[in-house]
Amino acid sequence: MPHRERYLFVCTNRREESNPKGSCAAKGSEAIAAALKKSLVDHGLQKRLRSCASSCLDLCEIGASIVVEPDHVAYGRVTEADVEEIVLAASKGEVVERLVVHRGDKR
């Protein structure tokens, strides 16, 4: 497997609609995952960045979520409108501060 500079893990977990935590899939994450992949190709970044669908990232209650590694940054309340900004920031090693819901320790 070729190593990428950054991996964007998109939660595509789906729970029953009655679940109080909700699910990222019900909040549009499957479309976000597809848009991320397309954007990476459109910008010629697929060899540097990788978008991966993920099961639960334990952030579903705050909307569709993405975790960026190795930056240990979690984005919440992500929409398709945020995709281009996320891709361009990741390509520069930057963070979209307005979407950050968690920052992990980079040890």
C-alpha cells in the first residue's frame, strides 16, 4: 500500500433513525465521502491524500464527521459544501478551524 501524507477518514456509520445519537450516514456522510474522492482526483491529489470510508468515529451526535491523520484532528458538522476547503487545507497541511471539534495529542 502506498503511504499518503494524510488520510481523511469519513464516518459512514448508519444507525436506526430512532437512535438518539443519530448517524453520520443519515447526515450526508456517504455523499461527502464520494465528493472528497472526486475532489482529490480533480485536484490531482490522490497520490498524496487518501479519503477512506470509516465505521463509527464516536462523533455522530455532532453531524457528519471526518478525522484527519496524522494530524489527529476531528471535524464535525461537515457538509458537502465544506469538501473543497477540507481538501485544499489538507493538501497544504492546514486545518479548517471552523470545523474542528477535537484535537488529539500528536505524540
